[in-house]
Amino acid sequence: MGTYVVRRVLGMIPMVFLITVFVFLIMHAAPGNAFDAIMNPAIKDIEQLKEQLEHNAGLDQPLWWQYVHWLGLFVTGNWGFSFTHHVPVTDLVGPAIRNTLILGILAEVLTIAVGVPFGILQARNPYGKFDYTSNIVLFCLYSVPFFVFAIFMIYFFAIDLQWFPAQGSTGTGPNAGTLGDHLYHALLPALSLAVVNSTVYSRYTRGSMLDVARKDYVRTARAKGLEEGRVFTKHVFRNGMIPIVTQFGLDFGNMVGGLIITEGIFQYQGMGQLVIDAVNGRDYNVIMATTVLIAIGVLIGNLLADILYAVVDPRIRYD
């Protein structure tokens, strides 16, 4: 397993490199740059000022030189300055990652806590009234576009009942910036995500466990007189969790990459919102830094899913 993990980690390096090259070329192929987005057209001698700013930022150099210069600084920990915020990129990325992780972890915990037990209940009592009724409800929830559901959650819980804030990642009171304050602001978007995503987990759980329950070794365990509860926990549940592990690995990559739609709707200051602002402002240094982090997050999520395979199913080995 150790050798496999090392080999996968080493394999991530060229993949991240190719991703950064692709994003760098696409980014510079778009018309305009950060100074076009932030400069007032009414400024006198704007073209001369723009040329000077581009020269200072190295944007008048060939693309290969710009990329090599950025890469050399990036690997040494110098991620550059944001053209639009006028602060080091690390000052923007650090809080954004923290906020996204808080939101993502909270949403994932709520999703698993609701979706997996619900799927287990369906699998334990298949093709009954509860199973059919819950399937209809789950299909209806899954069919609703997330932004519509999120807007409903904002209207009902934030505006009507006023239980949660409608937007933001922190408050302004004496407890602003504390973990409790972050969790309070993340709870409503996390609940919105959990309700929608739990439908996927419950369907995977139900389908996987019903499939495992029909395997020969499960029928053999029942034929030996093993108690039904033990058959379910020892044979059905553990082997049926493999698809759930796959989904968890993918969710981890999406979490690090930024929950762009969610953060945009709730104006939550995480990685997703940072990416949107950087793309709109042509903020090259921020775009490149977030690209690397997103790529690493997705690759780590896939690796985590493969490792958890071996933990859940002892038959899987990466020797």
C-alpha cells in the first residue's frame, strides 16, 4: 500500500503541471487582463498607465517566459499579489480554503448522517410502502435544480423564520470569526447541500446493499443459521459500502475545489466565490493558485477513495 501511495503521489506532479499549462494558455487567450477590468476609462493617459502596469507585472513578456517565471516563484512559496485586491494571494487563499473546508465537511457529515441510514432502511424493507413512498420523495428532491432549492431555503429559514443568516461566512458581533460563528453561517448552505446530496447517497446505499444481499455468500450465511442482524452488519453492510466510498472520494475533491454554485448563491466567501471573482477580474495569480489547489484536491480525493477501497474490502490490494 505504501508503495502504491508513493507512486500515485509522484504521478500527480505531471498531471498538475499539465493542468496549470492548459489553464495558463486558456486564461491568456481570453481578451483583456486584470488592468482592463479595474482601470477607470476616464483616467488621463490611460493607455500609457496601462502599459506601465503591464510592464511592472511582466504581462508584456512572451507567454513562455511568464509561465516559467510564475512557476519558479510558485514552487518557492511565492504565489504573487492579487491585481484586483492588492494583497498577497496567500492572504486570500488561506481564509477561502478554511471557509470551504468548514462548509464542505459540515455538508458531508450531514449528507452521510441522513443519506446512508435512509438507504439502509430502504434496503432492510425493500418494495414496501415505505420504500416506494420514500423513493418518490427522493426523486422529487433530486429533480429540483439546486439553485431553486437553495433560494427556497434562504427565503424560508433566513428571511421568513430568521433562524440563519442569508449570506456571508462570518458575522459582525463580538463572536465574529470564532468556530461557532463560522459553523452558524455555514449551516444553512450545508443543510441545502445535504438535503439534495443525501438523495444520491441513499440511492447508492439502497442499490448496493440490495445487490450484495443477493450474493451467494449472503445466502450461505443465512443457511448456516446466522442471525439476520449479524448477516446484515457483517456481510451486507460492509460490502455494500464500496460505492459510498467512491462517492465520498469524489465529494472530497469537489469540497477542496470549491462549492461554486452554493457559495455563489449564499455569497459565502470560500474557494468557489474566490474563483468566480478572480475569473471575472482576470486576476491571473489568484486563478493559477486556485487551479493548483483544486487540481491537488481532486487528485487527493481520488487517491483517498482508492485507499478506502482497501480498508472497506480486504480483498482489494494494491501490491
